[in-house]
Amino acid sequence: MKKFRLMRIVGAFAATLLVGSSAVTSSVPASADSSSFTYQPSHAGGTLKLLASTAGGTLDPQVNYTLQYWQLFQASYDGLLSFHKVSGQSSFDVVPDLATALPIVSNGGKTYTFTLRKGIKFSNGAPVTVNDVKASLERLFKVSNPNAGSWYAGIVGATACLATPATCTLSGVVVDPSTNKVVINLTTPDAEFADQLATPFGSVLPATAPSKDSGTTPIPGTGAYYFKSYNPNTKLVMLRNPNFKVWSAAAQPQGYPDEIDQVFSNTPESEVTMVENNQANFVFDPLPSDRLSQLSSKYANQLHVNTLTAIWYMPMNVNIAPFNNKLAREAVNYAIDKNAAVKIFGGSKLASPVCTILPPGFPGHVDSCPFQTPAGSTYSGPDLAKAKALVKQSGTSGAAVAIVATNDTVNAAVAQYAASVLNQIGYKATVKLLSANIQFNYIQNTKNKVQISLTQWYQDYPQASDFLKILLSCSQFHPGSDNSINISGFCNKSIDAEMATASTDMISNPTAGNALWSKIDQAIQGGNAVWAPLFTPKQIDFVSSGTGNYQFSKEFYMYVDQLWVK
Amino acid sequence: MAGLGVLIFIVTICLLAPIYAHNIAHTNPFASNIQGSTFINGKRVMLLQQNTQGLGFGVTPIGPTWNFSHYFLGADDQGRDVFARLLYGGRSSLLIGTASALLCCIVASILGLIAGYFGGPIDWLLSRVFDIIWAFPIYLLAISLSVVLLTSGLNIGPLHIGAGSLFLPILIIAAVFIPYVARPLRGLTMSLREREFIQAAIGSGSSDLRILWKEILPNAAPSVIVFFPLMVAFNMLTESALSFLSIGVQPPAASWGTIINDGLGLLYTRPWVALAPGIMIAITAVSLNILGDGARDAFDPKAKLRGSI
């Protein structure tokens, strides 16, 4: 998948989630609704045409983990909670959605009590009930949600559901149809649980939804739009949900276009040309590098640039040669010129070099570049002589190394550059380019014996655990599986224990928690050189001249449903 | 003769690629040079130049200098000399085209002659195999084989061919075109088998192997020779297509197809990166076709071959 993994979880909410409290907490200002989008009916109508080179996979909101479809799911599905539908930093705030209010947290942070709104219907006309809520949470396990074993494993009963998904019954989820109450019990307090519920994975679906990945068959939702049809070879069509009425503009505002189409099978080059010519509204794919100069000169007012909390990195497999040797991994870190990678990506205005796992500006990030001469807080450049010496010292000189990357222009170019550098320091490096449809899962599976790869991670929510725990903890390493997001296969029990401590600290003392996450970052990257971090990118969106009301969410990026085509 | 002359010229300059790269351009066409620079009109310029217009996004490699001593056709997105890579790429493309055509013609000749000479169940079996292979769209079959073999290489018993080896595209391309050559040879052999001199050889007690080697092959050879240059052109085009799709020659090695692929991302700003190998492929394919036609006229003017390229 195109590694636009989104996860976001709520920092502000976590900070207020005091263990032992029973108060209703809110991360949203009292004036939340007034700060939400103001609907302007005069701009309603028309068809929004989005372009993508390929489809984004399954249309199941509890399975799909791509930005491409999360951008659509946010307008089509709702959970008990949602991220605030506004622009700017507030878009990371969690707000009540299908729930009447933010949950009452009790029992030392282990019990969440929600009240479901009444009168809301799915797009097929069926009313939303508390039974749908419970069934949807259980369905996460039945459909093998990518994060079922991490995000939702803390729900009481989840252990059994993970073991036998088909018969999953979450005893920790108690619903009362007479009062519309939903109580979720956790085994331990979780500062990030509200955020995890607010992602599309937490969507409430009809209890009758299939207990398997729905694939190309749309599942009814509660959002402003519903999926009319989906053909991964041609296009996806969304129409207005006839049963939708705004209950909270902060959670699910009314959309503008009558129809939203995502058309597949174009090349990024042709997509740009179509948007230039007003034949389409938006290019989902990364803009072709050779068009950037022209676009930034000629269409500056149609380009929207936003800072991301994301990272491009090269995970090295710590379990197979030559990168099971720490010195070899250090050598790669010394050798790669991050500024060169930035240049390939489009220049210093579109990306910044990074040396740590946690990107700059992220909770827990501390400026530190250990693998350069001299080590310092900011990146100063490669040291090829040192890298060559380390390769020699490691005894891995001459080893054949294959870099696995996706075959799009930018990824292929960065991989080729990296291969060239590895050849310079003594390896026999080649590049293996795979389609983006398979590369991300391919590099995760230990059976493929991938030594080093090029990939990206985009935050789901602003918590250090979203990088360190998700990408580098033992629980995320599943040998032989396509879903082993700990691509390096790094597993250190003592660091895992520190992660658990840091997660706990985040509930009671976020400052101490973030300090510990920083220490963990140093231990993993500085101490083990597990990755070769490259840079943090910026997001560039190119819309046509006939498209208005561009709004950007930290969580979902551009709000497709808020665009004007009239 | 014109086709042959052009072909010899192209082969010669491609063979001289190392001399050009090391002694004239002083460049390593396989090493990235992202932060490198060169001199143009006495001024040092970065090989990859940051855009300074508008919002300042984007980096563009330098264009052609039209100076043979450095970056004659400009640089690609890795800062490498496109002209030097073009010459090296020609070596790969011509090697794969020639080797796969040779392999294809040899195997196809053996199978076609056996099927046509022995007939019966052997002919039926081989013909059905040809039919099955030929029933697939040829590029789809080549792409499928490439995708599978590129991830793990080819492992058959003690035989191991690595995923990045040039032998893989050679084998794949040779395999998918075997029916194209073998089927007309089978027909030719069936026709020859009924001729009096073959019947005489059979009547005189010659062994099947001797008849195939001494009687059939010499008469079928002109057809194979005519096929060969046409197959080189065909196979070279196939290699370029596979490499363009990132499933042929693997980087950092270069072929004309991979260079076109490299140039695809620069088509808007630096079209020569893609155009130059495209032109080379076209010239080479045309010269090979002319050569093939000439060979046909010379060896077998009455031959009725199945189509032409």
C-alpha cells in the first residue's frame, strides 16, 4: 500500500485522561461548533473528480489502511468519536460523533462510557443502534484489522478474539438498548484509546456487515456520502447519503459536491495535465518531480503545501546478513547523504533531513545525529571514509545487498541512489523495484528475506508510540506474515518494557512520558542503528483552478468533501 | 549493406563505452552523483539544479551540453551522464537481444526439426506446447515470467540465476519466442522429409540423427539465418519494453529500456533522457530488419516466412 498510513491519536485528550477520574473530559474548546466549517449552500452541487494512478485496495473501513481511502472514509463513516473536522492543529482533537458527548472515563481510566445519539440512520435506512456499535468493535477482530492486536487488544475479551476471531465476543463491551449506553472496559488504562476509536477503524457499521473483508462491496455508513460503486480498475463513485442530517458539524459536516468520483489508471503525468486543464479537480498521487518546477512557477495559487509528521526511511533487517551486524547498519547510516535524498524528493523546500525515528516537531523528538562526524544535533553530511572502515571492520564487505523499493519515480530514484552509495562502501548492491500494490507487504514478510528497503510512515496521531511502539516493538514483529509492520524485525525485551512504562507515563505525566520516549528513540536508533532515516516530507496538493475551499486536516489531509466545484 | 553498416557502427560505439566513460567523459555512469557539479562555459554548475522560480519547488538535472567531453546529452535524475549510460545501455540491450535470439533460434531449430521429422506423438506433443505458449499474449507472458522470477531468481536444482542477472531476461525472452521460430521450421522440415533425397537417405539406412544433421539442418539453416536478425530486433524491443516496466534489466545496470524508464520522470523538462535511447532502439531495429530482409533475399528468396517485423 502506498504507505500513507494515518493514525492519529489525541494528545490533548490523553493529557486530560487522569487515572481515577470520573469526569467527562473534552479536548475540544467549548466553542468547537462555532469553529467548525460554516456551510455555504450556494456552493453545493456538482461532481468532484479525483485522480489516482491505482485503486487503494479494499473498501472496508475496518481493514483499509491507506490515506487514499481514509480521505473518503472520513466523509462516509462515523465512529463514537471522530477527529475535529477543521483545518489546522485542532484537526487532531477528538470530538464526539455518534456519541452524544466525549466518554465518561472511570475505573482508573479503564472504563469508557458513551451514550449513542438517537435518530441516526445508515445510508441503507436502517437505524444505528448500540448493538451495531458492539458488533463493529467485534468485527475489528473478525476481519483481522491491521491494528487489532495493538490498538484494540486492551479491550476486555480481546485476547480471546485475537485467538479465535471468528467467534469473537467482547465481554468488555456492554450495551444497553434501553438507555443507548455503550460501556467499553479496558484491561489497562490507555491514553490513546480515544484517538484509536476516532479513526476509520472505529467506524460503526451495521451489525449485519459481513464478518470478512468486504473487498469491493461497499458497507453502508452514516456519513454525508455513501459508496455507490467501486471498480478498482476504473473508478469509485460516492453520492450524497439520502439519510444524512448534520448532527455535529465538528464531527461530520455537510459536504459540497453531489458526487465524488475517484478515477484510476492514469499516470501522474497525465493526472497533472488533466488538473491543469480543469478536466479533473485533484491529483492524489505524488506530483511528478519534473513537473514541480513548472507547477510552482505557473500554478502557485493552486498548490497547497502542508507540513507532515512523517518519515522516509530505510529499515534494515537486523536478523539476516549483512545487517544483522550492527557495524554494517551504522555504516549505512554514515554513508547515506540525507541531503541527496532530499534533493531527489524535490529540494529543501519540500523535505528536511532527519536522523531520529521520531520526526522533528513530534512529541518526544530530540535533535540528535549520532552517525556523522562529528556527531551533533543537526545533520551535517555523510562520512564515506568512516562508513567504508565500518564495513571492513564488520567483515561484511562484498556482501550482495538488494534494496527493495516501489517502482514510482521518486522511490526508485532514492533507492538507486542508496544502491550507489552501498556499492561505494563495499557492498554489491542492486535495486529491486516492485509495484506499490505489493511492495509494502512484501518487505514485511520475513520469508522474502528482504535485507533493506525503502518505505515511509505517516503518523496516525501525535504520539511517540505511533512510531516507536507500532514500528519497532516485539509485538509488531510477526515472522512469516505480510502484516509485520516491524520491518526491521527488531525486538528488545528491555526496550519493550520501557515502552510500556512510557505508555503508562503518558496518562499521568505526559512530560515524563515523552522524555522516556525520547530515550527509547535514542536507544533504538542511536544504540542499534536499526533504520537509516532519510527525511521528513511535506504534502503538496494540486487542485484545479475551478476547485475552491481547500481545507487541510492533520489527520485526513485534504477534506475532499469540503471542496467546491460550483 | 546499409543496415549492416549502421549496425556495425552502433555495436562499435557501444563496445567503446568504457573507453568513452573513463577516458573522455571521466565519469562512472553507474554511480549516483546527486550533489555533483560540472563546468559549463567555465562556470561550475550543479548537476541537479534547484528551481528558483515561483515557490521554488523541484530539482532539474542539467540538459545536453552537446560537448562530447562531458554530459553530451545532459544528466539524469541521479546526476549521471546520459550519453555514457546510453552507450553502456546499448551493450546490455544488444547483448540480451543477440543472446536471446541465438538461444531462441537454437532451441527452436532443435524442437522444430524434431517435431517435423519424427511426426506422430512427438510432433503432436511439441506442437501443442508451441500452441499453448503462443496462445498467450507474448508481452503478457514475458511480463508474468519476469515478475515472478525477479523476486526470487531462477532456481532449478543446482542451477541458480540471481534476480538481477542479465541471464534472466535472456532466458525469458528466448523462451516466449521459441514457437515463433519453431513452428515454421517444423513445417519446413515436414516438407523436406517428403523430398526424394531424404527418402533416399532413409532407404540407404542412415540414422535419424545423421539425416537431421547432414540433410535437414543444412536445408533449414538459411531460414534460421534469416530469422536471426529479425529475432534480435524483436527481442531487443521486448527487452526494452520489460526494462521500461522495471521488470527487465535491474538498476544500477542500464539498458535502453531502463534509460527510457529513467527519462519518463524527466520527459517534461529533459526529454533527451528518454528520446535518445528511443532513437537508438528505432535505428537499431530498422537496421536489423533491413539486414534480415537482405539475408532473406540472399539465402532464400523464395521463402514464405510467416510475416515480417
